[in-house]
Amino acid sequence: MKNIIGQSKKLNSSIYIIQSKIEKYMKKILTIIGARPQFIKASAISRVIKETDGIVEIILHTGQHFDSNMSDVFFNQLNIPRPDVQLDINGGSHGDMTGRMLIEIEKALLEYKPDRVLVYGDTNSTLAGALAAAKLHIPVAHVEAGLRSFNMQMPEEINRILTDQISDYLFCPTETAVDNLQNEGYSNKTVSVLNVGDVMQDCAFFFSKQAVEPLLMPNVKEFILSTLHRAENTDDVVRLTSLVAALNNIHRNVAPVVLPLHPRTKSAIKKAGLKLDVYIIDPVGYFEMLWLLDRCSLVVTDSGGVQKEAFFFRKACVTMRDQTEWVELVDAGVNELVGANQLEMENSVKNNFGRIVSDKYEMYGGGKAAEKIVGILQDSF
């Protein structure tokens, strides 16, 4: 028995050594995520990396979104591998948060020595990750490169521009994003600017069959799905007052409005002495959001991602913003910008309620973006 046990230990040790040697010669991609939309995007690319020979993924979670509904639940639902590095950095000013992330991400890069660093979108986690990698001369791949709102008051716009400037692989979701980069002179730089499509469409198609009804969903046959959380709306009492009045009128006169209410928005509405007279539900996870998008008759939002997701589910969108990164949706006539103008918003909702839109030109890649991104990275080694 001792000999058998001894042989087993030796065999297991040999397997471990062989595995270590295999991993030594595999190329390493270190993925940096920290906010709810990034978890969703990462799920598409992580799924493809798993099926790709010669690449291993290391996941670093900055902790920018740290409550269970925005973090743990998403890892469980989307079957994303648990982070190899968990930083738990959240709160504080933009500069403070980005600085702390930069310090800790650099330590992780020095420890893991990845061949590529992959960042998503436009958060503080995105910029900190790209900057740490660039200073260590590790090639950076930016998913959702080239997006512009042309509003420098938005911290996200600053993060987008700076991240693109120090990235080596600029994975653009649309031709509009490619054009933005070309207009900024990227054709004269030694970087790869590529229209690969939008990984969010990959996710919407892949996970739509797992959509689930939110808890305490009101019993309504037709409804308008709304989200309201952007600081430019919630932190401006005049804008917030106009938007709340519009949503209340729409709920009474057009169709029921279902609004998953963000805690910060709830606090801002209370502070302003306003009252929302719509169907309010708790914030929802990704699968619940897919259920709502699939069954609603119109989307009214100030979110960037939800504008696209409405389109993925063939729903028209009314956007409570003055600018949008997704200008191709406006150009295609499937998304209307109304800012915080109450009358424009109410008229747009009446005109678009129940309208079905179509994607004639596969503007976002048709659900194959992740495959293209991983294929390009694999060929780059």
C-alpha cells in the first residue's frame, strides 16, 4: 500500500511538473475588469480563450463595483472564471481610485508577466490597467476602442481617449469608432485599428435563452423599460425634475413604465423632493435585464450599453442624453436623443412605442466579435 501511495504521489507530482512546463510555454493574456458591463463583455472573450490552444487567461478584478449584485452574482451567472487577482479598490475620487489601481495593477503585471493586457470600455479600471501595462512595455488591447461622445465633462470620455492613445490593438465595435480614430490621426501610428464588432451582441445572443423574469415584476402586457442613472441627469436638479415629470406623464398617458431604480438615483430623487409615479423595481442582474429587453415595447434610457441592447432586441430607443457614443443608431433612425426636454421626450415615446427595428447591415458584427478578437491576439504572438 505504501508503494502504491508513493507511486501515486510521484505520478501527481510529475503531472504537476508537466502542467507547469506546458503553462510556461503558453501565451498569457491578463484581463482587467472592475465594473458590471466589463464582466459581461469579458464573459464572451473568456469563453473563446478557453477553447483556444496555446493561450491562458489571468483575470484581475479591481473591485470598482464591489456589491454582490454588481460583482459576485455576475461571475456566477455568466460563468466567468474567478479572478486570479482581487484588489477591492473602490470609493474615493477619480484620481484617488485610478492611482491606487495603477499601483496594485503594476505589482500584478510584474508578478504574472503577461504577453498582452486586455482592457474593456471606459472606466477607471480601464485607464489604470492600460497605463500600468504601457509603462511596463506590455502590449495593450482595448475592447470598445474609438468610441466618442465628444463631451469632455464625462470622465468616461477622458478614459476612452487616454486608453486609446496607449493601446496597441484597438478593437472597434463599429465603423464609426474606426472613423473617429482615423480622424484623430491613428492612421499615422504603428497600431492596429480593427472593426471586430461588439462583444455585447455576442453576449445578448448567447445568454438570451437564460433570461429570467425579475422579482416583483408588475403584471402588465405591454410596458416601457426605462433606466436612469447617469450623473449628468441625476446630479442636475433641473434635468432630473424634467425627466421625472416626463416619465410620470408617459406612465399615465402612454404605457406603464418599468424602471429598475439605481440606489444613487433613488437618493437624488428623494433629495430633490421629487416623486416617481411609475413601476419601480429593484436593480436587476444581466439575465433579468435581457428578459425586460426582450418583452418591452420601447426603451427609454440614459445608459450607453442599453441603447445598443435595445437594438439587439429590435426595440426602438429614446435616449435621455444630449450626446451618444452610438451615433450610428441615431443615423439609422432607431434611437432618438431627447436630452432632458420633457416635451420632446413625451412626443418621441408616443411616436416610437411598439416600433420594431431591424439590423439590415449587421452594424455590430452579428455576434462574432469575441472570435475575431481572440483570433487576432493569437496571431499576434
